[in-house]
Amino acid sequence: MGKLVRDRIPELIRARGAEPVTRVLDEAEYDTALRDKLVEEAQELRNASSSGELLAEAADVYEVLAALADRLGVDLGTIAQAAQHKRAERGAFEERIWLESY
């Protein structure tokens, strides 16, 4: 069942009286696990129903994105600049355009 978890999760599990089994991932495993975690969190964001859930899941996506940025050796500002560049070239999602076919 293994999955990447936030740093304090083992501590929180112990506080509930259980003993987690953990290991530290190597570099390649961590890179893969972060990408998998991003997909997991994005799916949870997609399935959220209330505004509170949406905010909490968006925060989780943000946290994973920050970790990925760190792995790339960039900060979130650099990612924001890349997003702005892409927005200038291709637009945003403000007009809610759904492409049926082409």
C-alpha cells in the first residue's frame, strides 16, 4: 500500500497509538513518488465537493508542486513565470472554452 506522505504523518500515527512502518526513498523513487502524489492529490481535488474540501485539496496540490519545484532546483516564482509565458502564448482558461473536436 505504500505511498509518499507528509513528514509529520508518522508522528501523528504514533500519537494515535499505532506504529508506522516507513523507509526513506532514494532519489529516483522520490521523483516518481512525487509525480504519483501529484496525480493522487489532483484526483482528490477533482472529487472534492465543498469549498473547504477544494481549498484543502488545492493546498495539497500546492505542497506537492512546491516539492517538485525544489527537486527541479527552482522556486514557485519560476514556475509562475513559466505559467505566465504559456498564458501569453496560449491563453488561460478564463473563457471556459470546451474543444469538442478538430
